[in-house]
Amino acid sequence: MNILSIQSHVAYGHVGNSSAVFPLQRLGVEVWPIHTVQFSNHTGYGAWRGEVFDAAVIGELIEGIAERGRLDACDGVLSGYMGSAGIGEAILQAVGRVRAANPGADYCCDPVMGDVGRGLFVRPGIPDFMRDAAVPAADLVTPNQFELELLTGHAIASRADALAACERLHAMGPKVVLVTSLLTDETPDDAIDLMASGPDGRFLLRTPRLDVSLNGAGDAIAALFFLHWKRTGSAAAAVQAAGSSIYGLLRRTFEAGSRELLLVEAQEEFVRPSTLFEPHRL
């Protein structure tokens, strides 16, 4: 399987492509990464160095792959943080070229915009672009709870609210939805939920809650969910595999007291999660 991943990149640590590429490779996927930025480290440190690439670079790199005659071998496109609407438009153009070459290719959009507590952290115009262009073009979307509310305009307090918001998101175009970091009035204080919704049904996966918030975890789970859905065609199987792996990764990172995800040290969690959690049909 070949996945084109268009995201940010850091030299030190793990966010964007630096978080998504290795787990996919560890599971036997050929990843074609295109970096939208290259920074020394993620912006959560408050200071960083590096460069934001021009949107035209994405089209140039896609053209280079096309010249090799390989776009028809691309099985899917994964996107994450978009620094500008121009970059977003270039990503959708890339998706269009891949789909033209291989109609069986899917697009997974991780609509990175913000989070509960932090609020919105993207430039003006990105939320509108996500809602009006990127999400309708996607086959899969992987918002967190904050992003799901923002995209659908539907406040989430209960599980029923989350299901209703998922239905609104499906109505916008995507056939598969993964909601991460879901906390409702039915989630115990010591747990956190994932909700997956696809043609095979609606599913909830609950894992223990760790007192940790790490940059890059959302990028990793989006990549893993996309891969497992591509392989199985099942939202239930994909959320079980991806959620169990990410819990194992976060637990190992938490126990080590690391500020950065221990992707390499905990890599067996991607192949054989130490704890396999059961999804429940809703």
C-alpha cells in the first residue's frame, strides 16, 4: 500500500509527518511524505526555527511523482494541519490528481483547527475552508470533539449529541468519521472515548484516561485509523486497532515522563498493542 501524506514536519520530536509516517512504515506501508513546513520542533515549545513552504511546492512535487508514472499506485492521501487556505487548495488539487489516476484512492482529512481548552489555533479562513471544501472532499475525517463541534455547529454534551454531530458530518460528504478525545456526560472521569462511524455502524471505544496531553498524538491516530480502515473496510476494526495502539504509545510515553511521543521506543504497540480494547456498537 502507498499513502501520500501531506503535513507539517519537525526535525526534533513528533508532530505532523514526523508522527504519522513512521507508524505507517512500521506496519508495512510505503509512505510518500510531502512537508508543508519544516521546523526545528513543534510550536508547543513557544520558540522554533524553520520555514513554511509555499503552496506551489505541493503541486511541483505531485507533478514530479506524476512524471515517474506513479500516481496510479497511490492508494490514499492523508492530510493534517494546513497553514493556509492556499495550502489546503493545493492539497485538494493533489487529491484530485490522485483520484483521476486511481479512482480507488481515498482521502483522509484530519481537520486540525483547535482543541478543548486551547481553543482555535489556526489562521483565519482555515475553519471555513475545512467546512466548505476539505471535509466535503474527504472520504474519512478524524476531528477531535472541539473540531467536530466547530464543523457542524452542534454542541456536544452527551453521547447522543456526538452521534447527531457525526450524522451532520456524514451529510457533508465523508463516509467515515473518527471522533477523538471525546468526553461526554457518560464518560467516566478516569476514561476517554473514541467514536467511529461508518457504513458498518457506529462504535464507541473507551480507554483509561492518562494525565498527559502530547502534541502529535492526533496525527498518529489519524494515520493509523486510515490505514486500518483501508485494510479492513471496517470502522469498528479500525478504531479498535488505532485506539489500542495509541493508548499503548501514550502509556509508554507517560510512564517515561517524556514530552515527546516515544514512537520508536514504543513501536511494537503499532504491531501488537499491549492492551486490545473492545469497541461497542451504539
